[in-house]
Amino acid sequence: MLTEGFNFNYLTNIFTTSKGKVYKYCYDQGYLDSEDEYLTLVVKKDYVR
């Protein structure tokens, strides 16, 4: 993602679940750091109308 110009320092929201997982968002799109150097990409449905 870095080679494509993604800036990991630009965030609009951080959400921590009750189980301790930390999701980092830029508006409605976010990611979760997973094991083995992978990211899980998510879209927050609250923004989609």
C-alpha cells in the first residue's frame, strides 16, 4: 500500500472493540492490522446511504 501512496498517518477515526482489536479509519474506509503482515480492509456501513 505504501508503494501506491497510502498514508498510514492520516486517520479520521480509531475504533477499539471490546476484544481489543483496533480499527483505523479514513472516513468510511478502514483497516485492521492482522497477523502475518496482512491488513483486513473494512467499510463502515453507517456512512453508506
